[in-house]
Amino acid sequence: MLKFLAVAAAVFAAAPAVAQVAFWEHEWPNTDFDKTSVDFSEIMSGGPPKDGIPALASVEFKPVSENDIPLREPVIALEIAGEVPRAYPLRYLTWHEIANDVVGDVPVAVTFCPLCNSGIVFDRRLNGEVLDFGVSGKLRNSDMIMYDRQTESWWQQFTGEAIVGSQLGNNLTKIVSWTESLGEFIQRNPDGLIMAEPTGYRRRYGQNPYSGYDSAARPFLYNGDPPPHGIPPLARVVRIGNKAWPLERLRQEEVIEEAGYRIVWRAGMASALDGRVIATSRDIGSIRVYDAAGNNVEHEVVFAFAFNAFAPNGEWMLE
């Protein structure tokens, strides 16, 4: 799939910004391109067109007692107070990237950008309106650009910020979530829910269309600076605000207490971006982050290049 994306994107990657906008206006007649906070030359086609990667407009669930997915596979765990905990397997999100859902009375967008390894959950409510999100097919710093179907504004998935269109300057609220093995989720939530396999799509769920990506030398369609300190671009880091802890350091120490956080690494979760079959991919372990009171803290485990791109003045917690 990466080879297909690279070929499809090559024509657009080198196109002048003005020519790109003229082309985009045909595909995006409802987007206000006069409003932008970024240089259009930073935005590239990832290959697929608008909705070429089909976001899920809604999600079905089943009890974890009916689970038939290998327990090593990674899921995005969402535990909203007063609601039954939900698990969103990356075996589905790798192919769809966005799942629009409603948990109790909270409309959420569960997102995963495979190219940055960034799994983030957003509240879809903004200024009294509920937004529905799709995949634009565009990338910036190799990170997915989402769009809302109400105004067709473009949103940076890594930050939740509207970067093009009438929503310019608005920011989506992140909801605390984390990625862990399905086995961990079930152990903690025996009465929880797991996202059911989407219907109506011909996808090889459980297989990784980005085989070998997290051990590649270079990110896909990324022209920015490499991470400092000799950190490999596709090494995973734990991002908490403006700080990043290398996952390898967590693997060695297992528990780190710094900057007011308690960060815990636990073996048993397969990488979604290693082997062709997720369930048999290498063990990268999972991360939980707590504050001094033991509360869950918003964080992501992302590739080092992405943290550096979106937090160029960020602090690297190396020792």
C-alpha cells in the first residue's frame, strides 16, 4: 500500500502551492481556502482522494465476552465516567483512520494516523454544533488532515486544530484515552464493549497495510527536520504536552516518575505497524500515564519525527 501511495502522491508533492490550491478548489468547492494558518506548500496529497480512506460515520459494538480478536492486538481504550468502557481495535482504525461515535451524550471522533502512530480521541462538539469528520487524503508533516462535513474545513489530526477553512483557529477538545492490548482492556473491563467489525467494506482487517513501516529509515512524505539527539525518526515516544519520553527508555525502566507524572510500561501489546499480521507482530508494550493523584493523563505514543515537527521546541526526556 505504501508503494501505491508514494506513486499516487508523487505528482502532487512537487506541485507549486498555487497550482495545488487551484486543483483542490475543484475537489473542495465548499472549503474557504482564503483562510489558512499554514503554508499550502506544507500540504501534500497522501495518494487517496477525499474519502478514499473511508471514515466510519457510526460504530457498532459487542460485549467483550463475544470477542474473537487476538488479545495481543492494540486497541484505543475510552473510559468516560458513567459510561461502559469501549475498545476500538487498530485492526479497524488502520483502514478507516476515523470512527465517529457517540458515548452516552458525548459525540467523539476516535482517530488513528498510521503514518505518525498517533491515536487521539476528540470531542466533536464545537460552538454548539456537532461535527462529523472524514479523511481528506491530505498530509502535513506526514500527519492526516481530517475535514468536517459541515464546513469542509481542514483539521490537523495531531493537534486538533483547524488549519484551513471557515473553522480556522478553532481547536477540538481532546478526551483522555490510551492504547493498550485488548487483553489488558478486557482484564480491567470484563463487562466492557468492543467495536464490532465494520460492514460494507472489503478490507483485510487484522492485516497491516503498512508492513514494516515502524522500522523504516524515513517517514512517508516527510521533508521536515529529523529528531534531535540521534533519535531515529520512527522511534516511538510518549508525548505528554510539550515533553517526550523515548519508549525505549520506558521499556528499560518500566516505571518513570518525572515532571509530576507516573509513566508505566507493560509488555504484551503487538505493534500495529510491524509485520503483515498484527497479532503476530513484535511486542512493543503499552503505556499508561497518571498524575500525582492517580488520575489518567492525556497523552499519545507517537513517532519521534511527528513530535519534533509539531513541537519543535519540545523537551526531550532522555534521562
